Amino acid sequence: MPRIAGVDLPNEKPTWIALTYLYGIGRNNVALLLKEAEVSGSKRAADLTPEEISRLAKALEKFKVEGDLRKEIAENIKRLKEIGSYRGIRHSKGLPVRGQRTRSNARTKRGKRVTIGALKKEAIAAKTEAESKTKETGNKTA
């Protein structure tokens, strides 16, 4: 497994796909990277020579990837929160930041649905019964 920028690239994938495993490198950047390093993108990652790997690593130095990029993004979000901008508030509340609607969508950001409103009579009875039991046990220990 070739290791570039602290990430093991998968052996079985073509180089142009394997390089996208690096954080901050997408398919557009891969084309620039391969062209600059003069490496064939169709070649499997396992078949890369040490010289090609070093050329890729050298070409990759021009890009901000992995830890540096993650750190910069985290700092940007922290700055938005500190200045109290709209985007910062949305980040801190865990809501979509870029104007998406939340009434019917945004489940990945907001989490699992929590039903609020009408409950069935049995559910209300079970809930009140459980609360009364906890109150009784709480009084006995005191």
C-alpha cells in the first residue's frame, strides 16, 4: 500500500481514484496532481514505483490537505461562532448553514425525528405511571 501524506492508498484502485482518499483532494485536483507529477492515472496504486510516489508527494505539497486543511476549516467555523454571525449560530445549533429548508428535510443535520404533539391515551398513561413510580422510589431513599 503506497502511503502519501499519512494516508494508505488502496492497492486495487486506479491511481486517479486512490488519490481521492486524501482529504482535500477531489477528482479535479487529481487531474492537476497527476499532470504535474507525470504519473499515469490509469495505473493501479500498487504498481506505483517509489520514484512515482515521491513525485506525487512532492506535487502534493502545493495543496493544503489532511490535518492542515481540517485545522483551517475548524478555525474558520470557530471564528464564525465567536463573532456571532448567522452561519456561526447555525453551526453551533447543528442546523444547515447554507440556506436549506428544515421544515421537511435536513434529517442528517437535525438527527432522528422526535414526534411532538398528540399522543395515544395508552402512551400518556404509561408515561404518567412511570413518572409516579420514580417519584415514589425517590421519596423512600430520602
